[in-house]
Amino acid sequence: MTTRRRVLITGATGGIGQLLADELDGDYDVVRHGRSPHDDQQTQTVRLADIAEYDEVRRLMDGIDTVVHLAGASSPDSSWDAVLEANIIGTRNVLEAARSAGVRRVVFASSNHALGMYDRHEEWPVYAHQLPRGDSLYGVSKIFGEALGRFYHDEHGLDFIALRIGWMSEDPEDADEDVLHAMWLSPGDCVHAFQRAIEAETTFGLYYAISDNPNRRWDITNTMLELGYRPQDSWTERVPGEETVIEGGAEVRDDWPRGS
């Protein structure tokens, strides 16, 4: 391209949204969206819109090349009302507004929880092409987003790339569960995964976004081959001591992912 892509990041006031907005700003013309700014700087830089209101979302789209859609309820413990408004109605609004405005691509922040029942029952490895098995209403809402994105791609030709994000944290020691260590996504690898999703030639796909953890149970082969993703970090490099190797993977608690 002769000009920089204009990239709208919905949910740019959240943890991953702020990270991407800051780190991608040098490569793209970044437009930041949020619903509730957290400080004076965000008040000055964030475009406000309620994603459950279509007209407000549509006004964000003019001139946008790519939408990175992060906004929505983000907890596995989210209620039905929360995921209905933010993740189901909101995702539909984003896709329809993008289609209406002629946006090239939507990069959708999906989640490991879209297939989380495999994790609860320790049925590994998990591949991107397997049938969805949400472990929560939040996971079900991400399955909906992936399915709706497939429809908008097939029906309207909208590029749609879904990244099933593992567990993004600056420090893998923020949690002591093996399953979270295994699906850890470092900030650097997170930025790289989204940048590849923005730039890759493929026009549709579902991809796990996880760092190079030796005990991961989620296949990232298609993420590497089709998007060109190359994870650089591993949780074992950040935590003192050696990894405890457990054949087949460590057990997951029966109420996963509650409280995670």
C-alpha cells in the first residue's frame, strides 16, 4: 500500500485494546474506540460509541480499512444479558456497519473459551477446525461471532479473521493454574498475532493465538502457516525453575473456567 491502513480498534480502553492501540500506532493510522474512557488521555483520543447501538457504530467506520474488534463482555462469568448486548448484538452491529461502509477486513477477538469444554474434560490436543464447545455463555457468544463472521464472509465478501486468544498477561505468574500457563500469550506475541491478522493474504480463518509454550495443547500450525505468526515467548522463560512435565497435560478443575 502507498498509504497507511486506517485501523479501527474497538474496545481500545481495555487491556489488550490499549496495548494494540499503542504498539500498532507507528504502523497504522489507528482510530481508538471506547465506551467509558478511564483517564484524561483516553478522553482526548477515544471515539465514544455504544456498540449495541448500530447508528453509533456505523459512524465509526467511514474511511476504515480494517476493524480490530475487541469491545464486549470479556469474562467467562459474564451473564446472559451482558453477552447478548455486547457480544451478540454488538458484534452483529460491527460486522453490518463494516459491510455497509466497505471495510476490507474485520479481525475478531475470539477466545479459547469457544472450545473450552475440551479443556474442562482434558480432551487434548485441540485443533482450530474442531467443532466449537463453549464452556460458558461468554464462550457461546464467541462461537456466535465466529459463525456470523463466516456468514458475512460468504454472503458479502468481507474478510474475517478470528483469533482465539489464550490468556494474555504481562506476567505468567499472575496465575498458578497449569492450563493458564499453557495458553499464555505474551504482550509481544499478542501484538504480532494481530498485526499478522491485519496483513495476511488469507481472507477467512479461525486461529489460536498462544505463545510458544512447551505444554500448550492448542494447535497453532494454521496460525503459523496461513498468517505467518511466529511466537517469540514462552512462559517457562519468565518463571524461575524447570517445568514439571505431566504426560497428557495437568488436570483441569471440574468447574473450569469459573473464576479464571
